[in-house]
Amino acid sequence: MSTRDDILRRIRAALQVAPVVPDDAPIIRSLGSDIDIVAMMVDRLEDYRAIVVRAEGDISRAIGHAMHEQGIARAVVDPLLDRMLRPEGVELVEDSGLSARELDGIPAAITTAAVAIAETGTIVLTHEAGQGRRAISLVPDVHLCLLRREQIVGTVPEAMAAIGTPRISTWISGPSATSDIELSRVEGVHGPRTLIVVLI
Amino acid sequence: MGRAYIGISPAFPDAAREALGDTQLRANLARATGTIRAKRANVVAEKADWEALRTTAHARKMQVLRDLPQLLEQFERNATAAGAVVHWAPDAATATRIVADIAKGKGVDSIVKVKSLATDEIGLNEALHAEGIEAKETDLAELIVQLAGDHPSHILVPAIHKNRNQIRDLFIAELPEAAADLSNEPRDLAMTARAHLRERFLDARMAVSGANFAIAETGSLVVVESEGNGRMCLTLPETLVTVVGIEKLLPSFDDLGVFMQVLPRSSTGERMNPYTTVWTGVTPGDGPQEVHIVLLDNGRVRTLADEDGREALKCIRCSACMNVCPVYERTGGHAYGSVYPGPIGAILTPQLQGPPHAQTLPFASTLCGACYDVCPVKINIPEILVHLRAKVHETHTSTIERSGFRAIAWILADGARIRAVQRFGVLLAPASKLPNLLSLPVLRGWTASRRSPSWARTSFRQWWESR
């Protein structure tokens, strides 16, 4: 008998008296309509020390301005990033399967997102067109994420319903952080040390 | 090289006595547990449906236990279809063998690791070291513990027993990237670790991780983390091996929506942890192109067979129970002599490992129940502790103790016998003034921290009858 079959056989034997499964309790799936989820998203992001920019008017100029404020002149993007969403005055490197070392030499990445969760201040990337491979929003030190206001939902269950069952996804709630030394929080460890969210 | 808890570490009572004498440790622990407790309470209070989330998470995990064989088969089928190679390991030796063979097959002599209790449990780093393969921990706290040749003391903040000065000295001694005048500021220390590990991440060819969840419906794995070292390990190397306990399953992708609401809030006291990565087998052009999954038993099936103890397998390793436990807060994690400390460790370690810890750990609790109140999957830890204590007694009660209890039962069964014994006791009352008879060496385990009561000169019955 294979190891696998033996483990499964022993599990079946262990379950001769089956555990009793209780009923689910009703959980909250959406926030009330009186809640401003965009304002809540901004509040949560700022709580995580992310930088939030509200782009009004010309989007590509607004993104370019946000990059310049951070002193960034160069960024990697997914080749399929919408032309309308590319910033003015920033040199863009289209990702053609760049190595980790090559990405390490680029100061920033610009991506879109799949959905965002207001209650927890979370941006979810499913790495489809515009969102890039996982590595591009990981290795560069600044991640600028473009978020359309209508992509923001209230709760985690709503976000799960919106994304379906993607093969890969990355959930991002603020810049990377650690509290491992005397529980004192340090933002920015291995992932991007700066997260900029541009609301469009 | 960190050391695994292999062989026999001291029993809890001895290890705890030693830990209690360490005032620095007690101060660090009190501060840490107090801080996390307060943060958790705040973010839990925000959730109007917290109890419903707990109930649903509990129900989902009970379903996982009930349907485990089918869910494992479903997970294996879907992960395999997505390009992963699924391995089955009945014990630690098989699991470490599988990982070592993959590394050797790739010609790799060093790997990067994401913090993982399952790999600590099987002593993976030591086993790989013996095969000439270096395992580099990449979580900041795990790195600190590894550099110090120490053990984690808390599952969430493993280096909580070390202060900033100790960490600075360690970095200066061990890390080439550390400047000789490195400050003790947490930011400077974290940046030193960033510089040190970045090179490792960029060069790594193989990573080993654990997983917080494995989703049967899709064959996906989930890692919940904060620093980004997890994303680095799960994304950059060409080969990824994930060791995951068979109980880590969730039936459907949608269930993740429940657990991602209870885990970060219970664990770090955050609304959401900074990074969560979900992956399914191999994704062409993105991330590791060779993905292995090791499904680990290592005592879990035996635990599942115990109808009263099996609910310990619902644990999602949040560590909320540790932070509220009056025993853990004073002894710290090392005293438990296992990868799993605190209240959950007191019920999990005896069941996964059996002797010798099974004899003492179930007693490392006051049964106050605070752990049950905070548990996001409603594990009734006190009830399981009592069950495990009873099991110890079934096998270990002495003949003297058993006959003693039988005699007491005989006396208490009859009013006239009670009266007779009380009369006799009253006659002994003056003896209370003599040196404490109960301080005999044979009884010291019980009497060292207790006083024997003195007999009253009049029993309650006598007093009542004479009113």
C-alpha cells in the first residue's frame, strides 16, 4: 500500500465516530449603504502609513506628479498597462520577464488592482493585464497602485465574490512591516517600503 | 543553526521554575502580551459579527475534520492538475527526506525559508544541515533566533525574549552587513536585516514554506505574513516546496473570506496583515516553475482518532490564546519545550508527540478559560486539558493514590462514617501546632506552594447540632 493510501486509510479509521458539524452563523457580507467606503478605504490606508493620492482631471499627469513627489524618474509596468494610465515624465520599463536582479535596479512599479476592501484597507491583485507579474510589485522599493473608485467594496466576503477563484493573488494592506523587535513597528522591510495608492 | 526540540527537553514544571527566575524575560513577556492583547481587543470590538465569524470558522474546521479524506483527495487532484507535485509524509523523517531529496535533485546547497511551524516541528533545518544543505530563515524574528542558536519563544513574535541591545550585539557579531557602530533602533536593525537578506532572495534557487491554508476546491495554498520575506520566497526562486499539515485544509475558496477576517485580528491585532499570497500549482511565466507540496501527518491522524482531543486540530496558529494565558505570560514559550507553546501547545504537543511532555503539559494551566474565549475557531482548550489530564491518570496513578481515593469515597458515602472521621480529626487538632506533617518529601509536589489546613476544634456538624 502506498504511503498516501495508508494515510488516507488511517484517517478513515480515525473518523469512525464522525465529528459533529454545527450550523454556520449569519456573518455580515456587506456594509450598510450609509457608509462612505471610499473614505473608509482612505482612512485604513493612511492608518497603515500608505500614501493616498486622489487623482482629479488628467490621470496621467496626476500619476506623474505623485511619482515626482517621491523623486522617482523610472518605473516598471506590465506591458498591457492601459496607455491612459501611464504617467507623464517618468521613464517606463515594460516587464518582459525581467530577472529579480534587474527588477532590483528599478526604483518603482506601477500596477492596477483587481479589487479593494474598505473595511480592512486591502488591495487585491490577481495579476491579470495591467497588474503585472507578482515580482514587479515586490522587488522595487516603491509600489504605486492605481485604484478605480468603483473597484472598492466594503468587506472581505464581497471581495471574495468579486474575484472568483483566481490562480494567484496577492493581498496588500499597506507597506511591508515588522514588529519583531520589542513590538516596535517598522514600516518597510523586504517588500516595497513605500505604497502609494492613486484613486482614479 | 537553530536547534529543534529533538530528544528530551526538561519537563514543564522544571523549565517553568527556571523561566520564572528570569526577570528580564518576565518583563518582556508582560509587555508583549499586554500590548497585543489590547490591539486584538480593539479590532475585535469593531466587528459586529465577531461571534458569528467564530461560529462559522469553527463549523468550517469541524467540516474539514469530518470530510478530511475526501478533501485531501480533492486538494491533491486540483493541485496536481495545476502543475504541483503532491507528496505524503507520515512522519518527520519522511517529510525532511522528501525536501532534502528535492534540493539534491536540483543541485542546491542552500535554501531560503518562510517562517513555518510545521517545518520547525519536523526539525527541517537540522535535517537539511546534516545533508549539507543550509536553510536560511528570512522572517526577522526567526533570523534573530537562528543567528543566536536559540529557540522561538512565541509563535507570532519568536524573538520576544530578546531586547534591542541583545539583537544589535548579535547582528554586529554575525552579519557582515552590520556596521560596527550599528544603533539599537528597531528601524536600523530591520534595515540591516533587509540588506543582508535581499542578496539571499535575489540569488535563491529554492524556497521552503509552510502554509496557513490549503484550499481543496482549487488546490491553492495561502501564506499570511507581514514583512514581504514570504512573498520573496514564494515568488522569486525557481523551486518552491511547501510543507503543510493535513488539517490545514479549507473546503472552498470562499471560506478564505471567513478566516481572513478572524486570523489577522486574532493574531497581530490588525484589521489585515500586510501581505497574503495565494498560489495554485505553477503559473506559467510567474513565480516558481517547480512547485511541491508535502502533506504532513506526524501525529495528526492519531490526534484525530481521539474524539475528545481532536478539536485541537482546528487550530489556525493565531497565538491569541498565548497572549491571554496567565501561565504563558509568566513562563514564556521555552518552558513548554515544544514548537507549540501556550494553551494550544499544552493540548497539541501531548497529542502530536506523546510522552514525555504528555505527562506534564496538560497541567500547565489554571483552567481559567480565557484561551477558549479568544479562540477564533472555538477550541475548548480547558475541556481538552481536563480530558488529557484524565488520560495521564488512567496510566499513571499510583496504587497509594488510588486506594486513598477509594477510602475517601467509602467515607463520604455515609453520614455516620463522616461523623466518625471528623470526631477523630478533632482529637488531632493540637497536632496542627507541630511542624507541618504534610511537608514530608513524598508529598512535596503538592505541598511546596500550599499550606495544610488545620483541623477545627469543633466540626461544623457538632456546632450545628449544639446550636
